[in-house]
Amino acid sequence: MPRDITPGWRFVSIGVERADVSLDGVDPWMHEREWTRTDEGPITVAHPSYPAERHSMDVYEVVLPDRTIRFAAGEFSNGVWGFYVPE
């Protein structure tokens, strides 16, 4: 039986590592060294193409001069990353 999905998170992107991603207009890969893991995670998400599959994603923050970006990210498979944002 699949684990329950963590509520309150919306799928944004799936792609190979360092592929273009936009989280509220910010590409997290451009700030990878600034990712700070929060105490909130990991969360459980469904794979966007295979909804019966469950994956754990850590929750991160990137503090920018004008705002803080909060997101969940992790690998679905080797080098294939998924990104989620709070709803």
C-alpha cells in the first residue's frame, strides 16, 4: 500500500539535474550552494508520471536579498529531479 502524500505541496517540475526550473521566477540550480534544508521535511510526493510511486523530498529554503524561496526537491531516479512548492 503506497504511503500517504504530504498535503499542501504542488508539483512544479521534473527534469535532469540542472535543467531549467522556475520557482517563483528563481532557478534553484543557480543558487544550489545556498540551499538550506529545513526541519520540515522530508515530505512524501507522488511521481508525476507514475502516481502510484511515492518518493521522499527534502524541504529547502534559499534566502535571497528580496525574498525567501521555499521548495521541496529530490531525485526520482539517478539524475532526474523533481521540484514542489507549497500550495
